[in-house]
Amino acid sequence: MSTPAVVEIYTESTPNPESQMFVTNLHLLPNYVAEFKNKEAAGESELAQRLFEIPFVNGVFISNNFVTITKKPDYEWYEITPELREAIRSFLASGKAPVSKALYEKGNPEPVAQTNNSADADPETKIKELLDKYVKPAVEADGGHIAFRSFNEGIVNLALQGSCSGCPSSSITLKSGIEGLLKRMVPEVREVVAIEE
């Protein structure tokens, strides 16, 4: 990751009141996501470890050009945003990688589905394509990520990450939005379920 002369960071609210996006002018993890739900899980990310040293951080999600931080409920964003912004900015200005090379080389746990003809694809491939094309960009814009985990007997299992994890509106998005889309486009889909990881 090459560091520009000035690391710029701005914040964006997410639908989850406990999460906020810190968007940078750097490509942190292009085409990759890393989620850390606690300090113990952050061993492969020096950035996440640094953020968990701040007492009000409850979760760290890193993707493309942003870091989504989930705070502990006892704090207000206006009180803690400047400290978080500075912690991220100073870490990135140091030129260090946000995650270890070993973690990045493992790759994402979900391959991107690509076929030449969606009409001939199996249901699982169609589901992955629809998620990649329609759902993931919208969810990422809100500081989250939807990860496909399995499709079995009509049930699609998805992991909610980043700002989606614990978001009060995620069940509505899951059932009304994602489930509705997949049922319309893939008749084999009966239900969409969020799984805990």
C-alpha cells in the first residue's frame, strides 16, 4: 500500500447507530474484507489491534477504502469520532499494512461467482451473482458486507459483517430486500437466514 502525502479521512453514518464508516483516500483492502469482533481476534491486523486499545471500540471491519468501527453503547459518536479518526489516520500515514500479508494471502472465504450465462447456471451460482451485482454494493455503501455461506434445501445462509452485524434494520433488509430479490430471481430460494460467525 503506497501512502499519499496526506491521508484524508471522512466519516459516514450507517444504518446501525452503533457503527460508523471512516472512509479514506487509500485503497486499504481492495476486493477483500476483514472483520474483527474483539481484540483477541485481531492478531492478524495491526490496525485493528491499535483500534481495540481505545476503550470504546467494540468491533473493526476493514474493506476497500474504509474502516467501519462499532462502538460500545455507552459512548456517543460526537465524543469519540475525533480520536478514532486520528488513530486511523496516524496508522495509515505510517505506511503499515492494515492486515498481515498472511491473512491477505488467505483470501476471502467466498469466491466471486462468474458464469457466461446466468440462465443456465445452478441456483447457488445465480444467488452469488445476484448478491455480488445488486446487494453487496448497496451494503458496502453503508459500511457493511454480506457474505454468502451456503444454499441448502431452499435456504440461503448469509453472514452479516461490519455495520450490518447487530444493525436494528438488518432483519428488514434481509427479509424484505435480499430475500425478496432472491425469491423473484431464483425460484428455488424459499428463505434467507442470517448466521452468526
